[in-house]
Amino acid sequence: MRIIIPGEKPLCQNNDLHLTISLKEKEKSMPKICFCEKGELLKNGGFETPSFSPSEVFAGWIVQSRTLDIELVKDTENVYEGRAAASVRTTSPSGPFTSTLILRQYVKVTPGCLYRLKFAERLVTFGQTDGNVHLLIARLVYLDGRQNEYELLNIPIQKTAADEKYNLREQIADLPVPCDVPGIIVQFSFYIIDTPGSVWNLDAVSLQAVSRISACC
């Protein structure tokens, strides 16, 4: 006797009956951990919420390191959307060197999923310069059990002059998150070479999954 499932075709081989299984039926049997997240994963990606910590400016974000001549402040005038943007500003340096500020946030994710980073940036003012180049690097990284850092995405942005308006950047990671990694780091590194008076703004940071099912399932 042949068993027929509506919408499916039975395949017969060596008198055995093999039934094709639809994708929907397969997904019903998967645990919830196999499904990638929907919607926004970052906390305070629009920099609207101040931090309760006196050492940090925005909730969810940490200044990992910086030189003494650069600071992170809240800007309510030059924004991409909403009411505020993160603003990196340089002051007078003590000598010719690179001003550096690294801003990052740890985000819990689903192992095996592929993610997309989106953000808006604008070099608002560019101080006195002799052809120096400002650099912003946006990255998605993860740590292994020994705290070694590995990269999933790298977006380098070079500037030699101020922008008239914000630039919206968007890129999908090169690889999905490894199966033994429960979280990743969203990081923005600002490098301003010997140019006091420069202002570089960051706004509308977004991290979302682009895959539906984890590659680890």
C-alpha cells in the first residue's frame, strides 16, 4: 500500500518508501535555540539613553580605551535620527601623535547565525590639518576561551575633509558566529592624527540577524 501525504511525493527505492519532508515540518522539530533573533539586538543604538555609570556616557556602551586628548560626549544638534548622537571630539594634543578612542558593546547572539551591522557617521568638523587622514574602523569581533580576539566584520572609513551630511553604512559579516560563541562585540575605533578641534559623530547603530536558522543546527 502506498501512503500519500498531501503536497508531498513518495519516493520508492528498493521497495522502501521514502517521504520528502517539507522545510516547515523540519522547522517544527527544531529547538528554539536554532532560530536566529528577529529585530534589533543592540542596546541604545541611537544613543538616546544616558548611562547610570558616571564613567560612561551612554547606556550599553563602554569606552574601552582612549588617549587624554580625545573625549566622547552627547550631541543633540548634529544627529542622524532621534534626539542625540555620540560625538568623538579632540582637544589640543601635547605633541604630534594619533588621538584614539575605542567604543564597544557586548551583545548576546545565537551561535551559527549571520549578522548585519548598520550605522550612520559624519565627520562634523575637521581641525587644522596638513593632509592628515582620519580613520574610523567598525568591527564585529568575538573572543575564544582564551580571550583571543577574532574578526567577523571590518569596515574601514578614511576621511580627509568634513562631511556635508551623514553617511549610512551597512555590511553583512563575512562569517556566521561560531557554534561555541554566545556573544560578539560591536566596536568603533576612532583614530585622529594630530588634528585638535575635530568632531566625528556616530548614530543609529543597528545589529540584526540576516539568517533565519542557525548553521549550528
